[in-house]
Amino acid sequence: MGGETDAQAAHDFAFQRWVDRTYARQQRPLTFQAQTVDEWQTWQARLREKIVELAGLVPPPEPCDLAPTVLERTELADAGLIREKVVYQSEPEVWVPAWLLRPLDPPAARLPAVLALHGHGGRWGKGQVAGDEEEHEVVREHIASYNYDYGRQFARRGYVVLCPDARVFGERAKGWWSPSDPVRGYDPCDRTGNQAAILGFSLLALTVWDDRRGIDYLQSRPDVDPERIGVAGLSLGGTRTTYVSTLDDRPQATVISGYLNTFRAFAFDQGFCGSQYVPGLVRWAELPDITALIAPRPLLIEAGIQDDIFPIEASREAHQTLERAYRLLGVEDRLWRDEFDAGHRWSGRLAYKFMDRYLKA
């Protein structure tokens, strides 16, 4: 009783078998195959249109004023920074809270800016990247473990830095995380991702829309040079960074940390949450193809050799597609890679030099 029969043993009932077969059979017609610049331009436009369509952004969210407001302002004398709590409107009645970091004694000229995007880390969002160590002991732990305060690090190097909360994180997490265990409690990404999908949207697309409105806000500030804006992020922040820079030409330099990979390796073999995908996109293109849309603009990829979420071999495979794209466009020197001997964390070994090279030179 209860043993497996010969007939049962002859069949594989696992859902994963269907996933593997379906992935292998898909043609992915928008894979990067361009051989000329004209072919590149046509391919870039088609893949961008497909991403926007599948994400549910046709038509785009209703236009609205940013209506930015500064809620508080603090002088961080030891860091040489001013920190402001700002909110801006991304779509009607949808408000995005963010930390804005800027030099305490800036030069008279307009400054370059960085949109610094957070990843996971329990219920906490922008505070980790902005270096708000007073928010919670877990934030301090994450900063120490993942070198997570890259927003603050950019600001201390003379950038105006915006660190917004993604949907259902930070101040936007109310009602979604367990009060008794806000670190390891129920992750709302799958639930909210399903809700967005039922309504015809991708949660990732909504978050990226908010992030792009963050660029609108930076460009509206009198202390920011609107032509010198970069984007950077780790993990989910790397996901957000990837899609912001693939869909928006305004970022002039991009740092993707702990994300470049293949859907095959990290989404199907590893598994991931509902905040990081566009439904059906893998039928048309793989993640390296999507990332290649950033070319010819400067791009730095950070990849930890010991990363157990985004496998290094798949990252190296994906990087080959980027190399082909940048080579085709004659800008191989604009593609940088920092492969470091550590796990899933922000490196920073080349990131600040990279941003300085393309936003300050």
C-alpha cells in the first residue's frame, strides 16, 4: 500500500517538467540578433514596445503633477549631508515617499544626481540605501552585511541622491508585513503581484513607473543637472534599475548589482518573488536581451562570484550578449564589469569611479 507502481514510475507528474519543456520550445523572436546599427534600432524599438505592452502600461498611467513636498529636513553634519523626506505623486493619489540626500555645502553649479533603488530587506526600503541607521537595528545589520547604504555613499561623493520606497516596502508597507516578525514574516510581493496581474498590470511595471517619476522629480530640482542622472541598485534594486534604464533614455549611467542573469537560471531554477517579472516576456526575449536595450549608454554590472541567488555562470553567459551589443555600436569601453569574490551584496569597487567617469567628467 502506498508504494509507487511501475505505471506511475514511468510518468513524471511534476509541474517543473512542463516548465522546462515550455521554456525550451519557445522561440523568443525578439532575442538580440542585430548585425547592423539600423537593425539594432529597429530591434530596440520593437522590444521596448513589447515590454510596455506586456507590463500593462498601454495606455500609461494617468498623467498628473508631481506636487512634490518636503516633509522634513535634517542636517547630518558628520556625513556632510542634508537629508530631506520628500513625497511626490506618481499617478493620481499615488504618493511615493523618498529620502533626498545632498551635500551640505554644494558648489554653485548644478550637481549630477543618482536614483538609488533598494531591494529586499524585510519591510524596510529606502532607509537601508539612504543609510538611515536610526530606523531599526535590522537596517544597521543590512548596511553592514550588504554594503547597502550606496545612496549615502554616492551623496558623500557630491551627488544629489533620491532613494524612493518601492510599492509595499518602507512607508508603503503598511498592512502587508507581520508586526511580530517584519524581517522574516510573510513577503507581500507574491500577493500584491497577483493583485496587480488580475487588474492587468505587472507590479514591477508599477514600481518602475514610480521610479521613472523619481527622475522627473530630480530633473525638476534647481540643484540638479537634468542631463547628468544615473541609476543604481542591488538585487530587486538591480531589477528596478534594469527596467528603468531599458525603458527610459534619460539615465546617462547605470549600475546593476546582483541581478544580471538569465530567467532560466534564477527564475525557473532558483525561484523568485512576484515583484520582479513582466508576464509573458520570456516568450519574446531573455533577460540579457532586455538589459542590452541600455546600450549604447554606459553600464556597469556588479556580480558576486558566490552569489547564491543569481548564479555567476549565468551572469557570465548573460554578459556575453551585452558585449555583442556594445561591440556592434562601437562603444565597448562603456560596458564595465565588477566580478568580485563575495556573495549577494553591493561591491562599490568600481561603481563610484564609473559614475564619476560618466556623470562628472
